[in-house]
Amino acid sequence: MTDTWNKRTRAVHAGTRRSQYGEVSEAIFLTQGFVYDSAEQAEVRFIETGPDEFIYARYGNPTVAMFEERIAALEGAEDAFATASGMAAVSGALTSMLKAGDRVVSSRALFGSCLYVLEEILTRYGVEVVFVDGTDLDQWKAAITPGTKAVFFESISNPTLEVIDIEAVSALAHAAEAKVLVDNVFATPVFSDAIAQGADVVIYSATKHIDGQGRTLGGVILGTREFIRKTVEPYMKHTGGSMSPFTAWIMLKGLETMDLRVRAQAKTAHVLAEEIKDHPALQHVIYPGLASHAQNDLIQRQMNGQGGTLLAFDLTGGQAAAFRFLNALRIAVISNNLGDAKSILTHPATTTHQRLPQDQKDVLGITPGLVRMSVGLEDSRDLIGDIRQALNAAEGD
Ligand SMILES: *Cc1c(COP(=O)(O)O)cnc(C)c1O
């Protein structure tokens, strides 16, 4: 039935399970376990668990199942597994399918913890990891040799907002019989159709736009039923990275309003980018929705022209100017989450990407003056006024 529904209808209704009381708002089944009518029933359930049967919350729970079904319907995926955080999803998706001797090709521009998992953890277990410039198809082509097991990338990279061509990279990967895993956080489920474009596995940190109000950590892995139930689930349920029922309830309610929130945030982000792009305190403004973005053509094709809710800008005066700018903010806050109702600004070089040596920061474009902004739900006039006065303050010394 949900197949014929549009995304916004799925986000509100898909996956709902009602108890005998017929509640309208989804129930929180805050229980770790489930009672069996008989010893025989317990035995049968451990052999094969049916769709409305549960054993233990680490394996599955009705509230968590509602979230999994809803996000799978929204994303056009056969199935989903909900995890305790975005990083439990990234590490679980990769580790569950890889073994010593396997080869992974990944884009270099990654969220700090994703980079750590690939560079420091997988390699420790004998997985070969090769990094490429994700915007350069020739590098992907050269690196994805026959026998490559997985290809991993963030469809829009953090923090410099490079866009990776999902369709083109997937075609190269599939020619080598490699699975394509996409960390799709910046693209959001609202603007992205990653599975239709060729991704085999899509991963979200639900902490970001899905919760959308900065309350809790969560994540989700989406893919074929075979991959989710035969590869991901056994790994996740035995290693312990499952989502809690309370978190799943927050995420379910988050999905209901996500489309409205994300579209409003993206609209403000676009207006803000246009308004500040010629400000004298700035060297350049990066927003994938701007006609001047180097990959705007790809954004038109892959995201229907939508640039998302994040932008980045480089202050001419380097770190000192970036700090003056941040310290002058009156509405937007200095923090490091994204996708929140509150606008949040981050200085990647000294926080999220502090760990990286300077030469790696240079390769990734993480300059001393770079600031990343996650646009929230404030009135765009107030927000633009705030950013403008802080940029003016950054100019003075
Ligand atoms: C935040 C984020 C993660 C990790 O998510 P958590 O929920 O914080 O564990 C992974 N990838 C990207 C692109 C992110 O922005």
C-alpha cells in the first residue's frame, strides 16, 4: 500500500503498528523483553521470529520496528536496521560485510569518525583501504579494481560540501561487483534518492535531520532485505549497537515533520548564501545550491537542484577573523551538531577536524578561516541579520 504513497505520506503513516488500544500517536514499548505463552512458543520463536514477534530489544522491539519500516518506506529501501548512533551504523554496515583481505575504496573527504573507522580500525583487521578524491571519476575508476568489495563515500562531504556522483560511482563499482555504501547525512532523506541512483546501502546519522531537534543519538542502515537481515542484523544484534525504543519513538516523530523542517532550512540556507556571497569579510561561500558551486550541474541532476541545509564560508582574515565572527553571534550558536532547529556554527580546523595533520587539512580544504554553518528554523530575516552583523564584526580588529 505504501508503494503508491508520496514521501510525505509515508513519513507520517508508514510502519505504524497499533496496540489493542488504537492509540493515534505511536506507542513507546519501553521493554527489553517479551513474555511467551508457553515454553514451546519460546522455542519456536528462537527458531524463526515472525513480523509481529519479538525476543529481546537488542534484536528488535515494536517501536524500533516502526521506525525501521517508516524510514525504509521513505527511502525506497526493502529494509532497515536502526542503530544506537550514526557511527554504529557506519561501522556496523562496513564491519558486518568485510573480512581480512577485502579491499575498500573510499572518498577522502569524510566526517572525522568515518575516517577513523576506515583508516585506523578496518586496516587493523587486515582490510585494505584506498582513498581517492571523490569528485574525480578517473581516480575512482583506477582504484576500483576487480575484486573490490565495497565503495564508501559521503554523497555531500563534511565540511567542504563536495558532491559525489552517486550514479557514476555506482556504475564503476557495480562493474567490479563492489557494493556501494553511501553516508547520506548531508543530502537528507528529503532531497536524496540514493537507492534509485544506484546505492546498495544508505546510512544516516538520525541524530541530525531525522531527530532535527538535537535531542538524541541514533542511526540507520538501509538496503536489501537480504543484506539487512542476513549480514547487518546478526552483526548488530550480537555486538550491541541497537537503537533504544525511546530513541526510536523520538526518531519516528521526527520523520513526521522532517520534510517541512528540512525544506524550510534549505530555503533559508539558499537565501543566506546569496545574501552573504559578496561580503568583504569572506573569501568565498560554498553552498551546493548556488549557481556558482563547481558542481551545480550534478546538484541539479542528483538532488533536484536542492543544495541542502548546510553551507561553509572562508573568512579572509583566517582563524582570528573566524573566531571574531563566531564570538559576535547573537542568535546562532557555536556547537558541532547539524540538522538542528537551532542554527549552529562550527570551526572545523580547531574542533571536528582538529586531529588531522595540516597537510591533510590542506588537501581537504579545511583552511584556518573556514566556518561550517547548519541552518536552523529561525526566521530567515533574523538569522541573516545575525550573520551579517557578525561578519561585519569580524572585519574590524
Ligand atoms: C554526524 C555524522 C556521523 C555520525 O553520526 P553520530 O550520530 O554522531 O554517531 C556520520 N557521518 C556524517 C556525515 C555525520 O555528519
